[in-house]
Amino acid sequence: QVQLLESGGGLAQFGASLRLSCAASGSGFSINDMAWYRQAPGEERELVARISRAGSTTYADSAKGRFTISRDNAKNTVYLQMTSLKPEDTAVYYCHANIERIVNVEGARVTRDYWGKGTQVTVSS
């Protein structure tokens, strides 16, 4: 089975930086798009940034110019470098990955979406 494990969340001061990491573990899989979403209390989950296997990126307007998404395919890991943090960035951040997995000995493949458990980011005023 494939699991996504986030790390790097925590408490930050206004204007500070944090770097989130998400590593996919397991075997017999390859990763297509990876993304970071966030959800604040009482709010809907929203896309923050997405990166394709080849490195093409998409950002929410609120993240442009402040956040950078990147990935290390050798480590099956995606990162979100966050700078100039604002209280509005406070949320649970979730790692997402579209993963193709070998599901049997015949080599059949299934593509599905995986989600991490989330990591809390809190930015003080």
C-alpha cells in the first residue's frame, strides 16, 4: 500500500518561512501529479499548488510569489517552500498525489488519488 507522510508544519511568526515535505512510501508505484491543499476551520479545502511529473507547476493566486512547490522524483517527495507567511495561511495542509500502482503479479495497474493525514500550519498575527 502507498502512504503519504507530511512533515514540516508548525507555528510560525508573521513573515516567517516554513518548508513542508511529503514523502510517498510503498512499492510498485509511480507518481503522476503531486499537490498541496489546505483547509482552514470552517472553510473548504483548496488547492495551494500542484506540480506535474515533469515539473510543471500551478499555484493559487494567494500562493503566487510566496510559495514554491518542487519535487524530488528519486525520493518520491514533494515540497512546499512557504515564505512571507500570513495569518491567512493558517490551515491544515494536505499532501495529495495521483499514483499509478501495480496491483497484482500480472502487472495490472490502477491509478488513484492518495491523501496525507495533514500537517498543521499556524501563523501568528
